[in-house]
Amino acid sequence: MKILLYNPDNGVTRNFMPHLWMFLLQALTPPGHDVVLIDGNAQPIDEAGIARYIREHNIELVGIGAMTRMIAKAYRMADAARAAGAKVVMGGPHVTELPDEALGRDGGKRHADAVALGEADATWPRIVEDAARGTLQDVYAPVDDTGKERKPSLQAYPVIPWDKIKLDQFNLLPAFMQPLLKRVGDGWGTFRIVPMESGRGCPYGCEFCTVTGFFGDSIRFRSNESVVNELLLLKARAREERGQIAVFFIDDNFAINVKRTKSLLRDIIAANAQVHWVAQISANLLRDEELVDLIAASGGKWIFIGMESIDPANLADVKKGFNKPAEYGAVLERLAQRNVYAITSFIFGMDNDTTGVAERTLEQIRSWPPGLPIFGLLTPLPSTPLYKRLEAAGRLTRVKHWQEFIPFAMAHTPLKMSIEEAHNEVRIGWVNSYSPEAIEKAVDSLNQKPLGYRINILIARLCFRGIYFPQMGRFAWLRIALENRRTISKLIKQGFGGGLHAPAPTAVETAGD
């Protein structure tokens, strides 16, 4: 049987890396089936395109996974796939919370022949075999014989053959920059971010988050050996291709068990398995000096920190009071001293926010080491405690906002400002952080560092800019290059003027090489 695994884009912004679920399910597919992958973020495709692909390649089963912000596109693509003659199974956080919507049991149109609830590690092989026999069921849930939900332990983790998977489509470097960057340092003609997980689950239960509902509040980990072997595979590929590969650990909180994380990082160092990596870690866990030392020594370069707000009252409201805004600056300095920088995420439109929240937040950001600030709006995702609270209070303005995805648009009324004012605060945050002047300032702030660090933050800023500002085509990237030509020109001059004599470590280099 020929199987297509498809991940939709949301039609507005694209992710920087492929989605792990596709590669994981491909590795878990029983022998005898041919699996192909299409990630809409890297290979844009519409309804007519997917229908044509299905007919031309005789696809019999299509698996679609999607988060809430991509579900409208996912449903349209599922409809096209079914019309083309394929069976469709849908999964992911949104479908898990609202399975009746995908199955048409809520009075709407049916989009899927079957749904996979929760983590599909155990149910996917059964789905494939049932589809091959023509006995596909409506609902597949990971439960034991008593009906109790069963979570995979992750100890018997499948090997994902990263050394054989085509990754050309995921090169983050714009085509116009590749010829220049091939000459600036060793192996900068390509740069790809590969997803990887070391564990699942989060005990914190933040009000707006879907993670605890989907993965549970008990933490499960892969073995250190399994993670190290996967890193070694990626490192060997990067060295062979003379390109850059970085890993994004998609764990919802990579250091939730600090003792275990330290053990993993020590094993990575001992095996000489360092590549550049990014992970999500709560600010409160980064007080640990030894942990931060190990992060740096094991290849950690960027840490995603969900700061959310600089207002303690807001954090208490959304059950994230363990964040302490007063220590944000010290945490970031601790990282920067070891050449590790932060992606700092903020949410506007919280109940204690008032106009001017963007500027108050930016004032704090300007006092921190350079990083990648991102700004969003408080969004009530289905079945989260936040959604239920706002629904009960009658504050939802778009009850099923996911059916018509609008980026950076509120779905409820804030308490202390209007919806339009909240939208403007987000715009102020992005404009002031990703203007050519702001990008130049961030790059220049690292003038005392080797050239590689400045190239790194330039590329990161240009990519992250696209989360808010449209830049999905070649001409958009050329315009951005022109707007930032002064900064780009300075880096090129520095590169050819001797800055390459002391480059930053690449993704495939370590101190022990």
C-alpha cells in the first residue's frame, strides 16, 4: 500500500523545520508499505495539487497531522484527498480534543475516515494494517484492555534514518545568500534545523497550553544512548555534506528533570556527539549554573524561554507563576556569558495588560543580551482551561476561531484594552524588534565575537521576522536583503577582511575535534 503523510502549512507563516511526527510514523510503519512525505511548509501544495499527486502515485492512505492553527487547511486537504479516492486518517492535538469535528459528528462535514487520538506510536501500525485490509475504524485511541489511556514509554524508540532522508527542501538559507555564505567560513552553504525529542510530557499545566492535555503530566524519556546515537548520525551527515545541521529538541521542557538532563548532556559530551542545538527550557530551571555549563559544552546555542509576560499578575492568572520576571535578565546574562542566546516569547492581551505593554516589554528586552524576541496574542485553544474559562464568562468573540485562521488576531475580548489595541501592541513589538535598524544593532552588539556568531544572529533574525511579516517568496526575500544590505555588506567585508581567522564553531565542530 502507498501511504502519504502530509503536514499542512497555515497559508501565512511557515515553520523553520520539518515536523517530527511524519518521520516518526514513517519509521513505525510496518514493512511492505511505501511511505512518502510532504510538508506543506517546505513544499507548498493546494487541494488540486494533493488530489493530482494521489491519483498519479496511486496513494491509498493519507495521514494528516495538524495543530489548531493549521486545521482549516488540513480539513480542506483531507476533503480533496478523499475526493481523489484515498482514505484519510487525521491526528494531532486539535483532532484529539475535537474528534467529532473531523468525523462530522458535530453536525458539520466529515473530513476524515478515521481519527487517531493522542500519541499514535502504538496505534499507527494498527491503522495501516486495518487500512490495507479495508477494515478502517472511525476512532483509534491508545488504551489498554480496560480502556485506560496508555502512554508510550519511549524506551524502545525507533531509529529515524536521518542519514538517508532527503533534507534539501529544508535549507533555511535564502538562495541569494548561499553563494556568499559558501565562501564565508566552512560549510555555511546550507543550514537546516532537524526536530528531535528526548522526552514527552509536562507537569506545569499552564492555562493556555495544550501540552499537558495531549502528552500528560508524567514525563517519559528516551534512553541517553538512543539520543546520543541519533546526534552522532546527524553530525556525520553534516560533516559529509560540509553544511550546517542544528537540532531542535521539541520536548516541551527539555530540562524538566534537571538530574536526567545533566546526565544526557554529559553523555553527549563524552561521546563527542555535539551539534548545535535549540531547546525549550523554563527560566526557573536556568538558575542552575552547572546545567548552563553543560548546555554550552554539549552544543546548546539557543534556548526557547516562554517568558509570556513581565507582569507577575498575568503569570499568576495563567498558572505560570513559577516564572519570575525579576530574574529574566540574570538568566539571559548567565546564558550569554557562555555564548548561548535566547528566543524569548511574550503573550499580549492577558487580563492585566494595558496599552503600552509592548513598549514596557521592549524596554526590558533592550537591557538584555541580543536574542530573538517573539510576540503573540493570548489564544484560547479548544479544551484548554483558558478556553473553558473564557467561554463560561461569555468573552469569546470567535467561538470556533480555528475554522477561519487569522494570524495574530484575538478570539476573545481582553479585560483592560480593546482587541484592536492588543493587535497594535503585537505590531509594535515586531516592528521594533525586526526593523533593519534593530537587526543591525543586534548584529553589531556581537562585534567582539567571532564572525560566525554575527552570521548566526543575522540569519536567525531574518528567519524569525517571517513569523509576523510576510516573506514567503523570492521577491520578498530580495526586498528584505535590500533593506538589510548595510548589515549584510558589513559581514561580507568582515569575512573577506580576515574575520574568518577565528570563526565561531560550526554545527559539526567541537572542542574535542
